[in-house]
Amino acid sequence: MNEHANFYSIPKYLDQGNIIMGFPADEVIPALIVFGVLSVAGYMLTGMFVAVVIAVGLRTIKQGKGNNFLRLAAYWFSPASLSKSVFKHTPPPCDKYWLN
């Protein structure tokens, strides 16, 4: 009977992003990738340390700038060829001047 109470998941805020292990996905995913690569190479303790440094660094960079800061920075400052392949539904950043 309790399954019906947990059926719908309503976020606290409408703009709440994806959360992995209690942290925002854009902080955890790069740290997990670095940890995975270094642990496969046999440097698990070093990978753990570098992953924590990356996660804390990304959190520090994002502090006070909003949840989408890293994605927006990647869009505006990436090369046009990379932007066209990753951000398919938006104009390339080289065309940003016509948006005035």
C-alpha cells in the first residue's frame, strides 16, 4: 500500500538538476571518470585524491554562479566544431552576436 505514496517523485524546485550520490551530476561525473581511469591504471589512492580535488574545485568554481554555470561556460567558450556536436539544438557560439 505504501508503494502508491512513493510512486510520484516531486522535486523541491523545478530547476533542480540531476543528483548522483547526493551531489550535482556535473561535479560527480568528472571526478568518477578520473577516479575510474586512475584506478584501472593501478593508482587507486591517487585517483581518489585527484577525484576529490576535482569535485571540490568544481564546487568552488560554481559557488555563487548557479547550477548551469559549467554547461553555459562550456557552450560559450568551446570551439565551434565541438559546440555543434555537443549542443545540437542551439546556434554555435560564433553566431552569438546576432542574439542582441
